[in-house]
Amino acid sequence: MAIVTKSGDDGLTGLWSGERVRKDDPRVEAYGTIDELDSLIGEAKHYLKRNDTRQIVEEVQKDLFWIAGELATRSGSFSNPVKEDDEKRLAAHVEAFEKEVQLTGFVIPGITLQSAKLDVARAVCRRAERRIVSLAWDADVSKTLRRYINRLSDLLYMMARAEEASDGGVKYAKEQ
């Protein structure tokens, strides 16, 4: 498979569903931000000290591949859309981390290198969510996909706190 096709030189790109659209199309912005998020999570994975957070990150990266594909399919006929069970799986991970790390205030992000990487990924996840919401005003984007991305930002936040808790502790903006 050739990487250089020259088909995008005119400012257009192909969607998974076959249509050609401008590279600044809201749909391309949405799945492009998911791609950026996936890359940042991939980088964070190399710094994580906990096996559970590394395993979850690998699950999420597989999900993000399919989410980008779903966003890149205009017709709504994507073969492997995000499912409610995917969103519930993330919510269960969040709950488990919340039981382990009981937050008591506003957290200063990035206390450790690994939590900093996850916090940057979380911020990009929030941007992806904004791009997806913007797209959803004019196009059909499943509520399940939107909920998944919202849960993912919560999960990235809690994984960062769990990494901190395992490596010296969470730091609060106003210590109790």
C-alpha cells in the first residue's frame, strides 16, 4: 500500500465511506482529533508504571481506531460502531479508580511524568469531544459515541490520578 498517493494535494481527502471532502471539514476535524488523541495515548503508554493503566490504554487505542472510522463514515453504515457496552466498560474502569483514589479537592495536573502525559491526552480528548459535538449539530453522530468520548476523558483523568497515587500521591490546588 502506497502512502504517497497525491490524491490529497488539492486539499481534499477521502472518507471511509468513499466521499471526498475538504480537509477542514468538521468530520475530518473530529476524526483527526481522535487520531491526535490516539497518538498521545500511545506516547503516554510508554511512561505508565501500572500494568492496569497500560492494559486499559491498549483497549482504548483499539476502540479509537473504530471510533475514527465511524466518524469518517458519512452514511451511518459503519460496520463496527461504538456500542453501549464499550461506554459501560469505561464507566466501570472510572468507578474502580474512584474507589481506589478518593479525590478531596481540585487537583494540580501532571505531578508525575506519566500523569502529565495522561493529562495532556485528556485535554485533547475534551477537544475531540467538542469537535464531535460540533459535527453532531449538522450530522448524525451516535449518542453512544458521544458518551464514550465523555467517559474516556473521565477515565484518562482518573488513570492520571491513580498513577500519581501509586507514585507519591495526588497534589491538590489547596491542600487540606
